[in-house]
Amino acid sequence: MKPLYEPMAMNPKITDWRGQRVWIIGASSGIGAETARALLARGTRLAVSARNREGLQTIADHHPDTLVLPLDITNHAAVIAARDRIIGNWGGIDLVLVVAGTYNRMRADKFDLAVAESMLDTNLRGPLNCLDAVLPTLLSQGRGGIAIVASIAGLSGLPQALIYGPTKAALINLCESLYLDLRPRGIGVYLVNPGFVETPLTAGNEFKMPALIPATAAAAELLRGIERGEFHIHFPKRFTNWLRVLRLLPYRWYFWLVHKATGL
């Protein structure tokens, strides 16, 4: 088996997106949509998936070669069928980007099991459906990559993220394990942890969101990280680095600082 890459080049770098075969799952809005637009402008061969067919078609306008493959990430059969369409058209995949996810604010006094299970289905079981679909292709190729969008909220417990945070924490752990298994096999793994980004999911937040950035900026940071071959792609760093340091503190200090910062 090949040795793991040195820390400064944990994944293969991408210097030219032209002709790269990329499948974005969760491409109809937010970070996924802006990433899709940015890649189309770079000459990427693109497949886009999400539940919202109209949103996907808007992305593909003026790019007739784009594969528009509507699906629900929680529907395993639909994910497999989309994978088969892509392989039939392209013969392989260079990068799979899993962006699809959902967010519902929840605290312990408003715990809702049905909502919790729905978030688990979309945020965790959905990406596992994607892995089941694409891992055989990537392993048989011995090249390519998979990027999964988690959240900086997955690093530690936060108010109003009673279920959302744990689903993203699971994705962080998943990507770390995937890297250890796949990178020696020639396959890149990218963990994407955004902070607050202007998307339809965050539009309903009633609290102040520190270092909020537009989805276009998030997409640019995401692609820059992949181009550089980074494993952990997080942004905006003025916020995400603060949370990473906060997580290293003793719990007594951590809980006090989170309470002081949020008022919750």
C-alpha cells in the first residue's frame, strides 16, 4: 500500500478542472449550487443531483452537457440509479461532492423524535447511501476523490444543535476513517466544515451568526481547498479556528464561554 501523503499535500492537487468528471449531490441551492456554477465556468463535466428538479435545471441552463439527475439522498435505489447513469455516460467519476443536508433548530425541552430521525436520514444515512454507490467505482479506478460537507458545529456541542451537531460530528469521524482507508489506495478524501453561510437553511435563524459569508465565498473556499489537496477544508477561518481552539479547553471553561457568547 502507498504511504499516506505528507501533511502539506494530504490529497492530490487539482490544477485544471477542465474535463474533470464531478458529481454534486445537493446542488440545487446554497453551497452546492454555487460550487456547481463555479465548476461549470471552469469547464468541468458536471452531474447535479438534489430533490429540486427546477433548481438543478437552472444550474444546467446554457450547459447542455450537464447531467441533471434529481433524487432524494435518503432513497438508496435512486442514488444507485443516478450513479449508473453517470457511469454509463462518463465511464468513471473523478470527484463526488456530497453537500445535501438539512438543519432544524432543537433544544432538549423541544425534543422531537420524528424531526430527529428525519435529520439522521438526510445528514447521515444519506451520505452513507452515496458511499455505497460510489466506493466500488472509486476503488476499481484507484483514483478520484470524495468530498463530504459536514459542519464546524460537529466539532462540539452547541445550543440549538441537539441533533444537527451529532449528525455532523458523525460525518467528521466518517471522513477521518475514510481517509485512513482510501488515501493509501490512491483516492482523495476531503472533509468540508463550513461555518455560517447564507443559504436557505440558515435564512430562518433568529440569532446573530458570527462571520456569516455568502454561498459564493463558501464555494470558492471549498474549491480552493480541494485544488490545494487539503483534507480539512474549513471556512471562514476567523470563525472556524476560534471554535477549534475553544474545543481544546476544559469543559468547565468551554461551557461557560459558549454560554457567554450565545446567551443560551
